[in-house]
Amino acid sequence: MAKFPEGFLWGGATAANQFEGAWDVDGKGASVADVVTGGDVNTPRMIDPSLDPAKYYPNHDGIDFYHTYESDIALMAEMGFKTFRMSIAWTRIFPTGMEEEPNEAGLAFYDRVFDCLRSHGIEPLVTISHYEMPYALVDEMNGWEDRRCIDHFIRYAKCVLDRYHDKVTYWLTFNEINCGLASGGASTSTGTFKGYTGPRTELPFDLSVRYTAVHNQFVASAKTVLYAHEHYPKLKIGDMCIYVPYYYRTCAPDDILLSQQVMQRVNYFTSDVHVRGYYPGYMKRYFADNGITVKMEEGDEELLRAGTVDFCTFSYYMSNCVSCDETLEKTGGNLFGGVKNPYLKASDWGWQIDPKGLRWSLNEMWDRYQKPLMVVENGMGAFDKPGDDGVVHDDYRIEYLRQHIQQMGEAVEDGVELMGYTMWGCIDLVSASTGEMAKRYGFIYVDKHDDGTGTGERSRKDSFYWYKKCIESNGQDLA
């Protein structure tokens, strides 16, 4: 059995907009997540900023972590969490994103959460922006397309770094920053959907706008890193990207070249900029070939070179294939779909399950960057149902996690410097893609349903006890 390093950071991951609830409590403003209705695997979520009372907006209530954080964190501590990945809701601190002074009630809430985590010996891992930018910035300036958004974000980032630098050591600037280049990324990441109402599957998709928005996020991230390094040298700032291996479906040279190009644009572009500090040549050619104009300003290149991250993190759920053969069967995925792989099984949402792809991904990332790595999202969404005894018997989740953790161990044996692992949705929460509660990931079951009904009561699934053993044994006991 491969051994994980001493001090390995085992834990779980969440996002404020998907589980905090209390969307308009104590001065909080509306975020991009707050204007999106529920949906399901077959029905797209709708963007409706009118906040129509006849429609259901699941992120408004989440699972009410805002009021249950103490008991929820106690359950995480019972599992033995070493770290807890969470995000700060930008609109709790600056309700519209444009205020000059922060909302003290919002800051005080996170003081309480961090103090609670610390009292249980749990290290917070905090994402500064995780799919919850203020909707007012969308309405005012089309989100990250506008350079002014950088200054608003930096005001927010400096505020939380100043406030919590003695409580939080590990920070991530943007969640899955490459999501901004996926079809739904205008809603979750870049905020480039000013004036739009309708299905989230039909959002505006101008490549020059999207790449300009992501560029502005690069600049904001670099400035955040530089501020943290100058003022609080003990802090570690990382990036966070989606990682989806794209295997070539055949050994035809065209498929092999296509695989390389998709891997570069989807998986490596944003992390190349974060870690290496410059735009790679393959993207410059892509921009030229496709008539894409990225609006940059003098000094941006120097900022990107100076503001590189200390460690790299990514989400890993699945792999895809690519091919030049348009007749091959397609499959869905975490924002990025592809060609179906006949050698893999898939979840109920069409996400192909590929544990060995995680080992491959870790080796590729390590070889490319030689920076400490962390898997900060990984897990399996499933239709969990309590049995007659009231307990969710989720052997399927245990098997999924066992196989992925085994492959992480193999990557460590390969020489990869792996810092930690935070399983996604460690407590059931609202799905970002579909808005469902039915798509459950957690070790902890929450009695909440897609229509908002339920008691909200928490209970331990079988996987809860399995993960507890895994942590206690530092990944050695996976039986």
C-alpha cells in the first residue's frame, strides 16, 4: 500500500453559495448564484434576476450552514478532518462589490467559522471567489469584462487577507478559473451576462469577451498573490482549475494532435499563466487563428510574471475522449463534455469514472510545474436514499473514493509532491450545475429535497465511517 506523507491534509470541500443559505441575512447582497433557479439533469437552470417569488432559487437557502456551522463542523471533526475547504461569499463582505467599506456582520460570521474550525484542529483552506461574484457587478459592468472589476476584487481580497491572515494560512484566488471559458462559465465565473434572462445553457459566448474576462481575473489573482507575499509572507496562495484528461479516441495522428490542443486550452492554459507567469505560445496562435482579441494593459505581463502562485490545486471528477470523427457517441461532464470512452463506466449524470486518470493527471501536473499539488475536489454525485434503518448505505461512493485515493497513493509513490485531498461536497449541498439536492456527494446526509422541503436534519452515511478510518490511518485502511 502506497504511503501518504506525514501531515497530509485530509478533508472535504464546499462553496458558500451552495450550502450557506441565509442569502439576504445580515446585510448580504445578491450574488450570481442567487439569480439562478433550480433544474435537474434534463432541465437547465434559468437565470432570472427578477427574483420571481413563484420560482425556486435553491441557493437562497442552501442547507443553512450559516446557522448550523457549529454542529456541521463538529461532524467534520468527528471524521478527523485536517482541513476544510470553503469559500467566503464576496457579497457578505461587499454586498454589491462596489462599496468602499466592508460589511462588519459578514466579516464577523467568518471569524466565528474560522474560530470554530481552529477549535477542532481543522485548518481552513479558503477560496476567495467561488462562483459567487456580486450580481450588481454583472448589472453595472458585465462582470469581469470590465477592468474596474479588478479594483473591486482587490479591495475585497485585501480586506479578507488583512482580517483573517492569522486564522487562515492556505488561500485560493479563483475557483476553477478555466470554467470561465466553458459554455456556462458566463454565469458561474466571469459574470459576462449583463441583461440576460433565460436558460443557463444559452448564455452569451463571445470568445474575445470571455478571454478578456479571464485575463482580468489573472491580473486580479497576481495582484492578490503579490499583496499577500508582501504583507503576510507565511501565507500560501494557490490557483484552482478544472482538470479533465482528454484521451485521443484512436491512434490517428489527427486525433493525437487534437487531444494535445484540447488539453492545452482546457487544462493547461490557465494554470500555465498562474504558475509560469506568461501566456503560452499555443494560446497566442489560437487567438490569431480564431480572431480573438484579449484586452490587456501596459504592465499586465510584468504583473503576471511577478504574481505566480505557491501551489497548484485542481478538481478531478472524470476523463473524456476526443476525436475528429464527429459520428462517435458523446458524453456529458463537469462543464466540459467529450467523446464517450468505451472502457469506462459513468455516473447517473454521465460523468465517466476514471480513477487511474487521477494518477495520470497528478503526474502530468507535477512534471509540468514542480509545485506542490492538492486535489481539492473529487467525488461522486448519486441518488442517495436512506434505507429502512434510516441510514444511507453508499457502498458505491466508498468504492469510487477508495479507487481514487489508491491512485493518489500511487502518484505519491511516483514522486508527486501531494499536499492533501478535499473530497467535494463532504456534506450534501446544492449542485452548481443542476441546482438539485438529489445529486448528493456527501459523507453527511441532509434531509433537504429539490423543492426545498425537508427537515434539514443531518445524518451519517456509511461513507462517513469509512472516511474516518481512512483519515485515522493516513490513507492506509481503505477496506
